[in-house]
Amino acid sequence: MDIARTPSTIDGNDQLADAAPQPKAPAIIRREDYKPFPWKVPQVALDFTLGLDKTRVVATLQVEANPEAERSPIILLNGDDLEPLSVKVDGEEVTSWTLEDEDMLLSLQSDRHEIEIVTEIDPSANTKLMGLYASDGMLCTQCEAEGFRRIAFFPDRPDVLSTYRVRMSGDAEAFPVLLCNGNLEASGTGEDGTHWAEWHDPWPKPSYLFALVAGQLVANTDSFTTMSGREVTLNIYVREGDLPRTGHAMESLKKSMKWDEEVFGREYDLDLFNIVAVSDFNMGAMENKGLNIFNTKYVLADEDTATDSDFDGIEGVIAHEYFHNWSGNRITCRDWFQLSLKEGFTVLRDQLFSQDMGSEPVKRIEDVRVLRGAQFPEDSGPLAHPIRPDSYREISNFYTATVYNKGAEVIRMMRTMAGEERFRKGTDLYFDRHDGEAATCEDFIRAIEEGAGLDLSQFRLWYSQAGTPKVSVRLEHTGDTATLHLSQDVPATPGQPDKQPMPIPLKLALFDRKTGKHHGEQLVTVNKAQDSLSFSGFAEKPVLSINRGFSAPITVERDVGQDELVFLAAHDDDPFARYEALQDLVVGHLKQAVDGALTDDQRDAARSAIAQALKAVLEDDRLDDLMRGELLLLLPSETYLAETMLVADPGRIHQERQALRAALGQALESEFAALHERASAVPFGLSAEARGARKVKTQALVYMAAGNPQRGKAMAWAQYQGADNMTDRQGALMVLTGLDGIERTDALIDFYNRYQGNALVVDKWFALQASSMHPHVLDHVKALGNHPDFTMKNPNRVRSLYMAFAYNPHAFHAPSGEGYKLVADVILALDPINPQTAARFVPQLGRWRRIEPGRSALMKAQLERIAEAPELSRDTYEQVSRSLG
């Protein structure tokens, strides 16, 4: 599943519970308490009589005692907001059941039974968008993690694997398309204006992978021939008017299927693969077996309505969900503590796919930027948790950047240590050994260990310890020997005050200062708290390039001068290391500037050195524009800068970062103008050259607008007016939204009028304003909250306005505290409607301990205000209690 990420885990909520009339605190679920379910459910039959306001569900479960579990005469069937209309065991109505905390406890007399339970649900009232719900006149489901229990009473846990037969019937006009998991076996029409369809999925799956869709849809249909010669029918279902925008998604699907065969040896296993695009969806997409359900954002695209980044996002998410067919569906999780087993592995797979489809170094830099912007703050905050957590209260809070992105980095480290060929042997062993099972992270580690011939005993600490390791680096030179001194520290996190050293694979190279060359890249593994490595053959002290390719998800503290960073920025042949040198150069300067540790002369000298390095990027003919665009993004985000400081002052960070951008824009104004002119001459196309030109064009505008606002504004307005694609148009509008003037107003009006009625593009319109650098962005967001097109019931629209605002440090950290209050207001208003989305806003306020005292107190006050609200959802309650605990 692809999601908008967040954190979770903690105990100690007594003060909060006393402070406000809360519902009973959710029970703590612990990994160590896992026990196999006492009953197997090998077969499930579901009969749906569909309606937007009333859907009747008849669930028939074949159950048998599990010989590998402790015997129990009672079966627990999870339910959420359900009332049973009837309960039968072996065809006889029974009353030997009770409801406890919404779950059904049913007594059973022998080792095998057939249970039939009838329920009725109202999909139109399901604003949580979990279970079966209505979206713009159609019915669809979202069952991960615990949504199936909102459809039928069932042991809703990932280690209960069943084959499903499903019959759906409904009004033929309202629901002309009836879709479910697996293969369509039969369909027909009734005499009363209804029709029906019967589906069978032959592969055992947990209930979280169940899916159903019914509505007025049309399909882009294609086919794919697998490596064994089977032909698979492919369908992408959308609303009729959206059909022309599905071509890229279909091509992405076919590329994914081919790549997974070639790189991981995985062949698709059904006759049919369906994707459905849904406008109301909490997630990015969901990998339900044979019926993937997607947020429209990750399906619909054409050049006029989607940016190059949107096209890349669609390709990556389509791949991610398809790859889950093996890494998630054929092998699923034993319990939710193992979530990174499927998500971390599948994120790595989609990252490798995207690297192969485009530019490997550009993709790597993009992935690291996401990790640092989303996951590093989790690791250093109150919501820190390992990629395999030990406990949780609400599982939806564990769909986090730690589980997904750090989980991918941990598996990537195994691949780095093993090499591609041996890693493939390990994954082959994993797939062969555990196909059809609910597995654990330990099962995966053991398969890689045995298949690749690695000893991963100490490496398992990456699964159990939270926090981002910090590696300190110092290079000494004596005679002809360079000695590298390394030390590592894993900082304390909630519940884990003391950490053990972890194995950290580091790719490094030592450069000769005169030639600008190195003696070859080496891979070393640091597995001690302190270690030293010696390298001979250096008459002069070399320049160190370390953690090349971001070989480990760590922070590096290195004793390196400004001149060496400039050297690496100009000469390093590893694209990521070159990017990192630029980052270190800028971060070092900005930290000193924010701390007030620079004289005017020192500030000028540092800015001059950064400008020199940036000019080298602009003039380097060896770079293509896709990579040049990444290197031009040398100013780290304000969030990442705050992460590098023990206590951050957001106002000072914003001020110094903007001042540096302006200084660079002024120093290199003619170079940026020339770059923009050159890039503007490249005609629109989908080639790497054309995509790169669009990328650097907008980056040039950003610097121009900072250094010379009037000239930058004129150039951005001209780009907006002349744009023949969304990438150029959105890039220009992004620059204009941060400036004052009639051009800003005219562009915003034109953009809205041009795309009014296209929900995904209007989302962009909201997000651009909420994330802008305009001094009055807070007032703009407040006004947009009252816009006729804004609704709290659509997660995409909520994220486009308020999440964009919450992740805009310039606006969110307004000195008055109004930004914090606005986000708290959103959480309180959204929680009764969609608690899962509401809870994802909490971590931004939860960073209060790392912010300067004035703002910190204001942030904490808003968390306390939320905590005092009666009847908070489990999702929000856990996030707030942990943030304050």
C-alpha cells in the first residue's frame, strides 16, 4: 500500500486520561504476545446485495480448529460498527454469541463448522473511508489494515488466509460494473433491473486484501503476455471523462510486469489484473489481489494536467502496488508488526524499478531527500519507532516513513553488502520458501542470510533499534598513509535509552587533490562504536568521499574544510556524493549563520564559495539537465536544517535560507538567465533532454525571483503565459505565488478558471498557495478554507490545503502561533469525519521539543487543547498522547 506517511507508539497516558473525558484508552498490542489464531478459515463466501445507502452482506465462513494453536471453544470475529441480523452455525440459527467491544464471541462445539452471519451497512455514511463506502455514486472498499471488520464479522488479522468466492448483485443502471478479487467466473441479469457477478480468487489471502468496486465506470483495456506465455487481460477503470488520461498508467503497469519478471523472476498469477481509480481515498493506492484500488492522483495524467513529477509518481506507485503481488500478497505478514516485511521490501523494489526506467543518480537523490524530510524527523522525535515495532495502540498510525522508507534502506543495505547477484539468490529463496504463507521479518532476513551467504546476526539490530545513527569521521595523514577514524552513536529514543553499535556499510573513495581522481571505490562495514582504517600510497592528504550513493541511512559528521567540499562538489564522480558535498557546504554555512557565529566578512566568503560551487554545476558540460536540476536544489529544506540542530529557531532558519538564495540569485543572475533562455528553447517532449530542460527552467526562475524579484516575476509570468504543459505552468505559478503583484493574481485566477472542475488540478491550485513563501500565506490559507471548492470530506483536498500548509515551515511556524492553532483546529474538525487523516497532522505539532522556547510552548499548548477534546478517535488520541508523553 502506498500512503501519506506518519508515526506512532507509547504507554503512559494517565495524565491525559485524567485531564479530559476520554474513551477507554486503546489496549496496547505487543509483538511478544503474538499467538496463532485458534481457528483456520480456509474458505469464505460473500454475497452482497448492493446499495449506496444499504448494502446487505451474507458472509459464510468454513472454519476448522488450527492444530498449530491452542484449542479454544470460542471463535472471536472482529466487528466495527456492525450489528448482526442473524447468526447461523451449520445452518441452524444460534444465540450462543455475545458482542464484546464490537467483536463477536461465538461458541463452537466441534473442530469444523460453517458459520453464516448477515449484516447490513450504510456505505454513504462511512466518512472514515475504511471498509465499504460510497464515493461519488460508486461503491468501493479499503480494508488495510483493519477495514474488513466494518464489512463483516471476521478474524480480521493478516495470518488468517482464506480463498474467497464473492457474489455481487445490484441495480444494473447504478452499478453496471461489478468488480472483485481474482477471476470473473459468471455474470447475469435479473428480471427486476438488477444484475450480478460471481468472482473467485484461487490464492489464499488475508481479509485486508479483499476488494470490491461497483459503479458506472469505463475501462482502458490492454493485455500482457507473461514469460511463460500466458496472456493476462489488463483493465484500468475510471469515470468516462477520465479515460483519455489513463495511457501512462497502462504503460507503467506493463513496464512493471516485465521488469519484475526480468529482475526478480516474478510472474503474474491470474488471468486478469484490474485497477480502479477512486476520488475519495485515504491512501495513495492499495494492492488488493488482482484488483488494485488507486487514488485518482496516481492514475490520471496528461501533459496539460500533470507535471513530470506526477508522471514519475504514477509510474512508481503503479509499480509499487503491482510488485506487492509477490512481496505482500503471495507472501503476506504474520502480524502488523511485520509491516515493513512487505512495505520496506516493496518500496525498495519500486525504487530500483524507477532507477531503471529513468536516471539512477537522480532517483537516488530524490529518495534520500524524502527520507531526510519525512523519516529523519520521525527518528528524532517522540514518535520514533523501529522498522519492526514492539507495540502499538492503533495500527493505522504505523504506516510511517520509518516502516516504508527506512525499511527500504535497511533492505538496500543488505543488497549493498551482498551484491546484486547474491541478493537475488536470497530473494529467490525467500519467495520459494514462504510462498502462500504469512511470514515475518526474521523469515526474510534468514532467507537473505542463507541465499546470499551473509552473516546478519548483528545486522538484525536495524530491525529492533529506532533512531538515525550518527557517524563521526576524521581523516589523518602521516607519511604515505591516510587513517580514517570512525565512531558511531545511535541516539536515545522513547523506550530505548541505550543502543548497541550497528553494522553500517559505507562506500568511500579517497581523491588525489592534484589529479581530481581516486584509487577506486571501497565498501567498508563499521560495526563497532569506534574503529580506524588505514590506506597507504598517499604522498599528500587525500580528500575523502564517504557514504557514496547513500550506502547507509545515517548522518555523517565529518571534519572537512570548505575547500574540500568545494573540491568534491566539482570533482566527485559519484553523483550522490557530489550532491552531498554541496549540501554539506550549504548546511554548514546556514547553521553558523543561524547561530550568529559569522562576521560579515565570513558570511560573504561562505556565500562566495557556495556560488563558486553552484557556478561549476551550471557550467559542467558532463551533467545532463536532470542531474543539474537536482544539484541546483542545493538549499536543504527548512525542515531538514532544523533536524541538524538540537533546538531550532524556524524564523532564523527561514531568514538565513532565503537570504542565501537571494545572494546566489544576485551573484549568478546572468548565468541563471542564460540557463532559462537555453532551456526554454528546448521543445516539449518526453525525452530526458526535454524533461531536464523543464526541470532547470523552473529552478532558474526560483533563484531569479529571489535575487531580482521584478525580473524574476516578469520571467515567471512570461513562462506561465507561454506554457504548453503543466510542468512549466505549475513551475511558473509556484514562483509567482510567493511574490506580490498583479501577475500573481492574474495567474491564480487564470489557473483556476482554466482547470475548474478538474479535481486533481484544483488540488494543485490549493497546494501551491498553501506552500508558498508569500508573507501572507497564513491569511491566504484561512480564506481558502472557506472556498466553495474546499471540503473536509475529501482527503486529497484536505491534504492539498492543510497538509501543504503544515509542511510549510515559513507559515506553520508563524511567531504568533496562529499556524499551530490552525492545524489544531483542522485536527479537531476532521477527527470525527476521518480520524486516519486527522491523526497524520499531529506529528507536525509533536516536534515542539526541538523548537525554540517561545514557539515550543505555543505548539505544546495546541497539543494539550486537542488532548482535552472529548471522544477523540483512537488514531488521534495515540498520536497526541505520545507527542506529549
